[in-house]
Amino acid sequence: IGNGVSPAQATALYWVLSLTGIAVGCWSAYKMGLPGLGMLFFVYLSGLWFYSTSLKYVLLAGNVVISLFLALGPFCAGLVVL
């Protein structure tokens, strides 16, 4: 960012890819018959955005949030398999 891509372009690309990920996740959850699982993608995106804007430099809270997201990944995959 800064050499070939402006910060505004990077932000726009971030939002396009994030919203596309939420849309695809919600669509796939709906197709699997688990529409409530689609909210999980929104929660993850919101949590990562909150981390990047507020908690990144808060020593313990930022680490706890990222650790929870990483630890919950396999459990979320298990929800899809069930």
C-alpha cells in the first residue's frame, strides 16, 4: 500500500472482498440448510474489523480476541460437518 495501491483503493478492495465473503458464506450456509450459520461470517468480519481499528494495540485484549478467532475455527468447521 502506498507504492502501487493507494490507501483508498486498498480500503475499497477490503470491503468488496469482505462483503463478497459474507455473501458467499451466507449463500452456502443457506444451501446447506443452516441459514443461521451465515451470521457467523458477519460476526467474524465484525470482530476482525473491531480488532484492526480498536484492539490491535491493546496488549491483552487484542491477543485474546485473535486467539478466540483462531481457536473457534475448527469448531465452526465441525458445525458444518454435523
